[in-house]
Amino acid sequence: MSGAASAADSRLNPPVALGMLCARFGDIGTAIVSGLQFIFFLTPIIWTEDALRGTAFYWLIRANPFATLLDLVRRSLLSQPTDPEQWLLGAIYAIVVAVIAFGYYAKFRHRVAYWL
């Protein structure tokens, strides 16, 4: 699989971008672990979206891309209808991450061996 084909695969985009950042800056790995724990608590995994509906914190769900992607998977598994807005947001998030990952890969792929 060529580099362009792997960067186009939406499942590999976040690891490509984060892997190159971690190779360049060694301390980023610790920040990513802390950030993922924070995102875990902001994403409706262990609590439901309905718990915040109508409160001042509901915007956290709408601004969290992981909540949108999780809701797409959750509704599909539960055979519930999904909103077209969620599909659009999910596609936009995937495209943005793909562009960022491909940009990092195209610009820094020759330097990764020196960073390690």
C-alpha cells in the first residue's frame, strides 16, 4: 500500500498525524494520553447525551467530534435512524483529519528517520 493510499484511509489518518508528531516531539505522547482521558469524559460513553440536553453544557457534545462519530456507530448498531447532519459532520471531520495527516506525511516523511 502506498503512502498516499494509506493516508487516504480514514482509519489511519489520526495515527499518521499523531505518530509523526510523537516522533518529532517525544513529550507529545504524554500529552496525548492525558488529552484522550479528558476527551473520554467529555464524550457520552459512560453517560448519555440526554443527561446534558437542555443544560448550558450541551454545546460540549455538539463541538466534540468524537461524540458525533460515536453516535453514528451507536445508532447503526442499535438500528436507530441517524440524522443527515451527523453524517455530514462525520464526513467533514474525516476530511479535515485526512488533509492534516496527508499534509504532515507529505512534508515530513523524509525526516522521520532522523527524529527516531
